[in-house]
Amino acid sequence: DGGITQSPKYLFRKEGQNVTLSCEQNLNHDAMYWYRQDPGQGLRLIYYSQIVNDFQKGDIAEGYSVSREKKESFPLTVTSAQKNPTAFYLCASSIGGRAEAFFGQGTRLTVV
Amino acid sequence: GESVGLHLPTLSVQEGDNSIINCAYSNSASDYFIWYKQESGKGPQFIIDIRSNMDKRQGQRVTVLLNKTVKHLSLQIAATQPGDSAVYFCAENGGGSQGNLIFGKGTKLSVKP
């Protein structure tokens, strides 16, 4: 089945450690996105990529990094520079900016 | 900056009643709007979309209305069911040139049996 897959579903990280969240899609979408969601809040854009080997910062990129080496994959690294990383992270993909975004099921990151 | 907002953060309705969730958008360049439903602990799911050349679009038990004059979007759910309980987000594309959707804060819909 076509879709977008995030892993792991739950992730625990010690303070000071970097951690990478996986996002894979087999929808042949050019655009991919990472959003952060805090409890009772909306979605805030971290990074997005409209094409392979290119990505742009979103509204809250500080403390995060991404890569887009393959069309299917858009991993997000939460670095130790991110001061408050505990949140629900959502990855999405779309054909482009005028099209529906399809979401993964999210990764809940907790810093312990 | 431009943003999408919702008039009501929470909405409680009786099972079987109709629900109306509202959204205000401020980017006049937006030409594509989507409503998403997010159940607890899951990713948002597409419900219905509408383009700016339309003012109404109907789906199964849902209707989206777009009023470009006052920059207002609404989602109507007919005969609300317990399974409709979720957080609903509206999103706009800001004209599409920036390549990403802009989401509102969301409205939590609770359906009372």
C-alpha cells in the first residue's frame, strides 16, 4: 500500500544526545515536511523539502537538521541544541504546494 | 506573519446534531484550503478540501464553505457521531508559492452520547 511511514512511534532520549527520526514515503511525492506538535497546540513547521537535495527552514528550525538525499526519505535529527525537544513529530508529503499533504502517524519524542 | 486561526478551541455537541467548526484565514493569496481530522496520538487525516474558485463543496456527511470576502472557512458535519470526536484543523496554502501548508491551532470536537 502507498503511504508515509514514520519510525519509531515512541522515542526516548537523554539530555545532550542527538536523535534521528525516520520518515519514508512511497507516494512518489516531491515535497516532504516535518512538523512539531505540542499538547493542545497546532502544527508548527520545522523544515520542508520541495525536491531532492534541497530543503528550507520552517518557522522553528533551530536545534533541528534534515537531509534529503533520496526522494523517498526525509530524516529529521533533533540535536542537543534543541532546548525543549519533547513533543509529537509529524512528517508529511505532498505533490506540491497546491496539493493535499499526507501525514505519517507521528513519533512521540520524550527527553528523559 | 500570515496565519490561520480558529474561532472556537473546543466544541461539544450531542450525538446526532450537526456540528460547525469555523476558521479564519488572513493570507489573501491562499487558493487552496483543507480540513484535517486528528484523533488522539495519530497523524492528521484529510477530510475535505476546497479551492478558491468554489464557495461550497460537499462530501460524505461533511460540507466545507468558503467565504473569500471575509476570509472565512467552515466545516459542517451532519448527524455527528461519537467517532467524529477529534481535533479538527484547517490549513491554507498561502498561494502555494512557499511550498507548505499553514495550519490553524485546531478545534477539539467532543460528541456526547
